[in-house]
Amino acid sequence: MKLHYRKANNCSAFILLSLDFGHELQNSAYSSLRNEIILIYHYFRLRMHSPKKEIVLSKQTIQNRVSELGQDITRDYQDKELVVIGVLKGAFIFMADLTRTIDLPISTDFIQVSSYGGSSSSSGKITLVSSPSQSIEKQHVLLVEDIIDTGLTMQWLAQHFSDQGAASVRICSLIDKSERREHEIKIDYSGFSISEGFLIGYGLDYDEQYRNLSAIYHLTL
């Protein structure tokens, strides 16, 4: 067996480059060992190159603003049948906190669409993954989103619910990232305007990670 390696970035960890067993091991044994080596490599790679995060909005700042949004919504929807619909997955934490600050009888539901893959950029195509479980015909719909950047998804959703016969459709977004806007959209209730950075935390993710953070951070990969 021949083992080839090189030292990486002046660190003590060694990255294995190749293995040559000749004929002394079966392919299955080679494959198993190779997979273990790959796992070890990625473990050290993550340890040596951990993404950096810088706080943008503290937990308390977020909670104060969410409370203010709830008061505004309560005032505007007096004597109306309000259905609050969260856009999965990112809005679930924001929506849970927001609905508890709305001092009105409301119903809640969720919708899930897809315009992202396993990366940080949109594919530009909207796919409906799951629909609300209730009819929204003649209901006043408040769409709750974690972040609106290009506006593509929210523009599609607003038109979708209008076509479904909603009495009105308004939009509430925790983050308005308007510098990336490509589609005209009105945000009726906006939490914060943030111009730059890739944001994580409080429902916002990168490749399904970091949603559970209680504050919002700028992630540097």
C-alpha cells in the first residue's frame, strides 16, 4: 500500500491525496477506507476554515421591533377576518413571535415555495411546494416573510392569493433588502432595512444551517 499526502496551509493536519493498494485489498475495503479518509479531511477542513459571523441585529432589538409590528397590524385589522400566512421555511420563528403580539382573533397557516437550491442564490423559478390548508377566499391575507430581496417570490405569492379570491393581500417582512430588488413589490410592514451581507439567524439560513440563532448575523464564508 502506498500513501501520499501533503501538509496543508502550514497546519499540523495532513490532507490525504491518494491511496494505492495494488491488489492486496478488495475494492469494497478500499472504498470503505477511502470514505473514512474523506470524512476526516472534511472535518479538519471545517475546523481550519470555519465561517465567520458578525452580529447585525440583537435578540432584544428584534423583539422590540416585532412588538411594534404587532401593534401596527392590530390597529389596521380591527373588525376584519385576518389570516396570517407564513412563508416556510424561513418565516416560522418570526411568525411565531409576531402572531403573539397581534391582539386580534386570527387564523394562521403556511405556504412553502421554492426558488433556492442548496446555495445562496435564487434559481429565478418559483415552484409551489405546499399550500395553506384552509380557503382564503374573501379573507384578508397577511403574508409573513423572513427576508425580501429580489421580490420574485413575494410578487408571485401576492398574485397567487389574489387569484385565489382573497379580500386583500398585504406583506410583512422582517428584513427588507431593497438593493437586490428586481421585481416591484410593496412591503406594508417592514421590520428592518439592511443593505448588504449574507444574513443568518432567527429563521434565516445558509444551506439549512443557523436558523436557530436568536439574533441575526452577517455570515462570511
